[in-house]
Amino acid sequence: MLMLLRQFVERRWVLVLATGVLGVRLLVALAVVPPWQQPDEPSHLLFARILAEQDTPDVGYVLRPAASDATDVLVPTFLQGASFRTRRADPGLERELLTSMAEHGWWRYYGRPQPSPLPTSLTEAGLTVVDSGPTLYYVTAAWVLRAFDVTSLLGQLYVLRWISALLGIATLWCGWAGTRKLFGVQLADLTALLLSVLPQFALVSTGVSPGPLINLCGAIFWWQTAVLFTGERSVRTVGLVWLVALAGLLTKRAGIPLGVMAAGVTVLAFVRSWWTGTFKVRGLVAASAAMLVLAVGVVVLLPGEVERILRTLWVTVTSRSMNPESASLEYFERFTWTLLDSAWFYAGWMRYPAPISWTWLVRGLMVVSLLGLGVAAWRHRMRPSLPVVIAFGLVAVQVASIYAVHFRLHVGPQGQYLFPVLAPMLALFWIGLRGWWPVRRWPVLAAGLITTVILFDLVGWSAVLIPLYVG
Amino acid sequence: MSADTWTVRRAPDWRLLTGLAAVLVGAEVYLLGAGRVQQDAVARRPGSFVVGEVSGDIAISQTMTASIVGLDRVTLWPVAETASEGPLVFRLYDVTPLGPPEFVFGTNVSVDHLAEDQPLVIGVPRLARSAGRRYRIDLSVPDASPGRGLSFWMHEGDGYPLGELAVNGRTQPADLLFTLRAEDLSAWARMVRRLNDGASLVPGPLAMLVLLMLANVCVVAGVERMVAGGFDAGEGTGLSE
């Protein structure tokens, strides 16, 4: 056992060390960010808690009027053990939540005067109530709260924050595994270290929200895609790719791009196997059968979710309307910079950015990296290697989906929308940066890059987050 | 070459590692240890103006929400056309919602020697738990006759949503210029305070300090391993193309 552990760690030393770094930073984030300050934390916890406290099984599901105080949603049988109706809102719980929000200065951090008397519902306080079904995240969160028998409000909040932190660490590991498969261990080590000191990743990975689960789905997807193009068991791997894409789809609408990526990766894998002469009809049949079974199973078990996903996709693809406010170059620039800036550091629901000099520094690095990718492509006579094509393709799908939805509908961008493809993004970021330098300079460049991001992280915590959140 | 194959490890570059460790420790000591100003303010801007006169029965009050801990000074910007008659009566109340208003501190400040644009700094007993609380300051010069009172710098608009100005109880679309100050506090001192309250289910200050040191060691060791592992120009090492 010890031998196995030693062998495991020896081959993954940098990953283990990066895990240590990320672990400490997650602890700091858990300590510093006050309760309810992560984006929409009250809404996410409310829905998970309602599901956890629901104890009136009712197979005879009857929809109440939409205007009712307690809107019903159907919890899938296979996830809950029994179908029963549950509510989306609970006035008693909301009052308790709002009192806790007031105790922890929620309005002050949002730059608003605390109302007196307090609002009676989250909607009245300007927060949205979760409008999706009881997706994978909420059902799992509710199960965790029940399993650990956590009943106090803050106890539930911190248990779910800790779960998010664990998902963040798993994301690091899966991201590393995928990058190692495609790009080799050195690049994987470097991206693992970068990810472990990226401030926004630590912030996002300590909030109660479906985001960390989507990020993990994205990282597993990246890993399995890498396995698909480097390994032998392609049918099994295609199945896993689709399974994890499905988990993403059933977690949040933000997981829909994973479905598009899964389709693209499957087609690419078939084309490649045809091209290299390794294509097997038996494999195609087996993969198609597995996917058909999976698809039928999902449609039968979760008809509502499938309809929701298809409706979102249909509206996105067919709607040609664009919010008039989005149709300007100025907004395009603002949207793009905000999206990129907030992938590095932007605290408090996009209210507290990094110091401006540091913001410009990372913007400069991103521009240099993007141009460096062009330089590297030119050096390779515009024939980049397959790993670069795969990484670029996944990032392109994610970015395209953000612009197709958020930009077009004039919804504020958030860098965390890029996090499902964080591992390939960081790999491309490094490849772009090193494109300007000879190979012998790469070690110094890598050390310099990590040092710069660490300093950026330190400045973010010491100059913005701690003074803001710890009076 | 397979992606799992290790390239030949180079000897550690000690200059690089020492430099990295020095930069890390130096930056942490400076960034976490240096005192940072604690203040909340409605600052003077191009649109700020002097208005009204506080004298006799006319009193003004300004509410404000403190984000700082250990509030011990309030600064105002009064203006007197002529020497003011009588002292400025200053009263500070805690008007945090969910509780009754509470008198905190009061003083009479002599303002007969005010120079132009001179801020008036009023010391208050240190309020250890001021962060997040809402305060109201009441200002009056009851002994002054009209023309011998005080005016104050203000700023019109909704620039400060965390409080409001009222004249004789009537809310105005403006705010007094003010600063709430507390002694400078380092990021680490703030962290210690947060870790000691035990609300966030994380280790205490000493354990966290040890963990931070360990994280530094992990970073330096991680960079050393990565650099010593060597880099090659190949990108698709795992692919059999």
C-alpha cells in the first residue's frame, strides 16, 4: 500500500504540491469571505435546504398555480427515492435567511443601505429565486445536508462551501490529468501550479453554487477527451465523455456547451480513427448503442430536464434577435475585458476588481499570449498539433456559447463561465507565452509567470479582499 | 515518447529558487504585515459645495454605515464666514436597524478659530465593534445667532447610498462630506481577528500561519520540481501521430 502511494506521489509530486497550495488558499477564502457574499449564495442555499427539508412524499404530483407562494417542482424518482412535490420558496426559511444576511452585513458589501424593516422574501431583497428544476447540484446538496444532519443555517452554508472546495481540488486533479495526457507532464505541472494560485478559482470554488460542479464536469470532460485521443478503449471513453457532459447538462444551463463539445469530440474521434485506419464498425455500433441507451434513459427519467435543455438550445440557436444595447463595439470591448478580468480576480458579484495596475498587467499577459499563439502557429506553418486543436476547439465552443447567450442578451459576463475549460485555457495561455521565447528560456519564464500570478493573488487578498471583508 | 515518461531531471537552479523564495516571503511580509488605512468617507469632488448655516434652532444630521473596525475619529469640513458664536454640539448615535437608537458619544467643540478649508477632527471613544453598524451624527450650534453659525461642505446626489443627510429632520438629496477613521490595521491583524471568531469552521491563527508557511514551501518545491523536470518543445507527447 505504502509502495503504491509512494509510486503514485512520485509521479505526481508537483500536483500534490499544487494541491497543498490550493488547499491553503481555499481555507483562506473560506475564512475571509463572509456568509452570503458569494454570487447568489442565499438563493442556492435556500433551494437546497427546501429540498433537504421536504418530507412529505406525494407521488400524486399536482401542479399548483404559478402565482402560488409555493411553486411545485418534481423531484426525479431515481434521485430521491420517491417522487414528491416540493416548493421553490418558503417564507419562514427566507425570513431566517434574510435575518442572517442582515447580521453579516450583506447590504453593506453590496453598497446598499440595509432596509428597515427587513424584506420578507429574497425576491423583495432583489435576489432571484432559483428558476431551474431540482438539478443534480441541488439534489446532491440536499442529500449531503440530510446525510450529515446539518440543520443550522450557517452550518449548512459552510458544509456546502466545503463541498465546493473539494470539488475545486478534484477539478485541479482532473485538469492536470487531461493536460498531462495531451501535452506531457511538464505542461501539466505548470498549469496545475497556475490554477492553484489563480485567485478567482479559489473564490468560485468556495461558494455555494452549481458552478464548482460544472467546473469539475468540464475538467473530467477534458481528461476523458485526452484519454480518448491517447488511449485504446475509445468506446468506453466516448461513453464517459457523454456521461460527464450529461452530468454538466443536468447541473446548470451553463453545462450545455459540454453537450456541444461532446458531439464535436465524438465526431473528431471517429474521423481520426477512420483517417488512421483504426476505425472499427463494431466500436461504432457499440458506441451508438450505448449512447442510445443513455439518451432513452435520460428522456424517460428526466423528461422535464430534457425539455428545458432542448428549449434553451432551440431558443439560442434560432433566435436572431440581439439586445440593441449589445450592438456596439464599445460594449463588445467592455464585455470582453470584463469577462477576461473576472476570470482572474473580481470579488463580490463583480463589484471589487483587482488594483488597476495589476489588471493591466494580466491583460498584457493575455494579449502577449494570444499573439504568441499566432506566432507558434506560424512557426508550425499553420498546422498546429492535435492537442492544440483539441484545446482550442473546447475553449472556442465555451467562448462562443458565452457570446451567443450573455453578450447577445446583454447579460453581464463573469469569468467563471470560462472555468469549465480552465485547464485547456491555461495550457493555451502558456503555449502562447512561450511562443515568443527560445526553449532554453522556458524554465525561467515558467518560474517568472508563476511568481507573477502569486504576487497578483497576494495583492488581491491583502489589498482588496481582506480589507473589504474583514473590518 | 510517452507523456508518462520522465525527462532527465536537471540539478536544481538554486539562484532561481532562492530568488523565488525571497520574493515570496518579502511580498508576504510587506503585503500582509503593512498597516493599511481604515476609513469610510464621502470625499470632496468637483461638484461639492458649501451650503446652509447651522445656527440657533437649525440642526443637521447625517447617517452613515461604518465598514471599519475600532472607529475613533470623525472628520468634518465646516466653513465659517465669521467667527462662530458658541461651540459646535456634536452627538453620535448608533442607529443600526433591528435595535433601538443608542446614544454613543457627545461633545461640544470650540470652532471660533477655524481656518479656511481646515478639517475638523473629532475624537470619539474607540468603537471596537463599529464595522457594519449604522451611525448618525447630529450637529448644531444652538448659541449662534443667524449669520454667526457654521456651514458645512456637502455633496449633492446619491453618491453615498449608505446614509442620508437631514436638516431639522427633513431628508435632503445630499450628504455631508465626512471621514470615519480608525487606526491603521494590517491584513494579517484582520485575518487573526476573523480566524479567532471561529465562525467559518477553519483553523485558528497559529495553525493558519503554519499552513501559509507550508503553502510557500509547496510553491517553491513545486516550481523546483517543474523546472528541474526540464521542458521540451513537443506538445503532443501523448499522441501516437
